[in-house]
Amino acid sequence: MNFVLFLLLNAVLLLRPEELFPEITGLRLYLLTIIPCVSLSLPQLARELSPGTLRRRPVSVCVLLFFLSTILSFSVQGRFNEALFEFCPDFGKVILYYFLLLATVDTPSRFRAFVAALVVLISGLTAIALSQHYGIAHFPNIVPCLQRGTDPVTGEATELPRLVSSGIFNDPNDLCLMLGLGILSCVYCATSRPKVTGGYLWLLPIPLFAYALTDTQSKGGLLGVLAGATAYLYSRFGGPKALPYAVTGAVAVVLGIGGRQGSIGGETAHERLMFWADGLSNLFARPFYIPTGLGIGWFVSENGLVAHNSFVQSYVELGLLGGGAFLGAFYLSARIIDRFGRGVDAPRWALDAKHYGFAVIIGYAMGCYSITRNFAVPTYLTLGIVSVLLAQAAPTLPERFQVNDRWFRWILIASVTGLVLMKFVTQGLSLAGV
């Protein structure tokens, strides 16, 4: 029953029916699903949060450290009320979602059913978005997104409508990343062993997702989708075999799309790079704040916009602890699942799903490198999908990946290394004229 409730919770979180249909506003569907789901999942949640289990859950420990970093950063800034009564309770719900995913999606059949449910939900998101975009239906709470610019030939102001959907996907970048997840989920449902009921029919939504993806006009989202596809080919066929197909496919997609989305560089990319450089420079100029960061909201208060880079934003606003934990969650997810069958043992079904998990985490990480999604549900949905697979390898997880004193020293070194590399990469791109 807790699994059924968790699927309903995902429908509420991703589709936001109360926002789509204002007449049912006030039903509090989120509370009606999450409270019984948590109540029925308490034993599993307790197991996931127990010291013995966390020792073999390095990604979950990174998630908890990232949550801790938000509390410490607020505390150092003296923003206790904001931490205790505003931000942390809301973000805590997102962290709870991550652990609920691990607690409820704990068998092969549940994993396959969950991925199939994602395809259905993302199809719903896409249908809502396209029907609104093309005037087939009207949802008052979906705010149109218009990309303003200047025509390079005439010099006249232009407005480019970009595809958005409901709730947290009322942003084309978020929607594009979710469409990428939908495409990979379709491939998994069609090729998993044993196949999800319906077999290759699960491939049918892919053209719809691909069409909607072009309507988002999201550069970062497209990069994430291309990175996910490349990662899938690499994981399934190996680097030497996958590289020619990946490069040819990426070039064909970019040239075929053209327009704003097919132009990866440009003024927008340079502006974002300047944000990154400004944030990192300010952090290094205040060494006292390097461990805990300049505080959540620094980019918005200083520049009026977020950094458009989840990793840079986590380092600048949450310091070494937050930046290292956020980076570590993605790195460890990709590193361990890539080792499945090559030093990391797992059941056969998890080995079959490794290509899907590896592609999902790489694709979303690439997307996060050009948009800011440190505290969003889709980020922890993505980490949760891979963590479910990693949990299958926990009983035989090699010592080097287990959480102990040595692991904490490694995460500190990795955090410092990540910050230094981002500083040099940002400076290098700036000098190169990007």
C-alpha cells in the first residue's frame, strides 16, 4: 500500500492537479498522500536512516550532508528564523521524498513499475504543456514563458514562446530535463529484462517527448539530453564503440534543431559565465566563509539572478560542505553504478538497469551544470533512482566506497579539489572568450 501511495504522491508533485484545476484548490492532496505514505513506510525509513545502512549508502550520506550545510550556512549568517521556520522545513520535505523513494521502491518489480509510472506522468506533463502552448486548452496557473531578444537582421525586439507545463515545470529548463528522463525511461521500459508489460510500445512516447523538447528552447536541457544519450551508449557498448555514434548523433541533433537551442554559446552563455566567476571570486575574497559559503540567496541578492549552475551555486552559497556534498552525490552515483559488474556486485536485474541509471545521472548532472536546481524535487528523484540500484549492491559494496573515517577524508579532499577546478575552469573559459 505504501508503494501505491508513493506513486500517487509523485502524481501530485509532478502534475500539481490543484494548480491545474483551481476549483479543487484547498484539498491539500500533497498532505493527503504523504502523511499516510510516511506512516506506512516508517519501518523502511528507519532502516534507511540507521547508521548501519547509511554506512553502505554514500550517496544518501551526501544528501544528508548537503541538508546539514544549509542549516550551518544560515546559522553562520545569523538567519536562524529563516532556517528553522522557512527554508529548512520546505527543503526537508524534498529530502524526505528522496528517502521515501528508497524506502518504497525496494524490489525489481516496484522499480520497473516506478519507471513505467514516470513515463505515464511525463507524458501527462507533456500533453498539458503542448495543449496550453498551442491553445487547445487553457490552464490559468500556467504562466507563459517568453524569451525576449533582438532580431540580428532588423534590430527589432522579438519574443520567442517557450514550452512550459504545470507546477515546478513552469520553467522550460526543468521541463526539458524531465523530457530527457522520460526518453531514457521509455528505453528502459522497452528493453528491461523481463520487459515491462507492453514491450516496445513504451518507445511510442519518445517522438512526442523529442518534439516537446525542441519547443522548450532550453540549451542546458538539450545538453543534458545529449549527455544522457551519450552516457547510455557508453555504458551499453563501451567508449570506443559508442563515441562515433554519440558524436554523429549530437552533431545531427544540434544542426537539425538550429535556432536558439542549437546555438550552445552566445551572449547568454557568457553572461552566465560571468555570474560564476563573480560568485567564486567573492567566495575566495572572504576566506572565513569558504567552509559554509556566502549564504543561500547570495546570487539573487547580488546579481538579481541565480548562478545557472547548480555546482557553482552550491559552492558559493553553501561552501565546501554544501558544494562538496552536492558534487559528491552525483560523482559517487555515477562512479559506483559504472562499476556494476566490474568490481561492484549486484543482482542481475540491477546490472541490466545500470545503463539506464548511469545515463540518468550523467544527463541530469550535465543539465545541472547550466541551470540551478539544488533544492528541486527532480534532482532528488534522479539521485533516488540511482540510489535504489546502488542499494542492491550494498551488501557487497567495496570498502573504498563505504562511509567511514577514510571516506570523510576523501570527501573533504574531493570537495576542495572540486572548488579549485571550478575556479580554474571558469577562468579558463573566460580567457577563451566564451
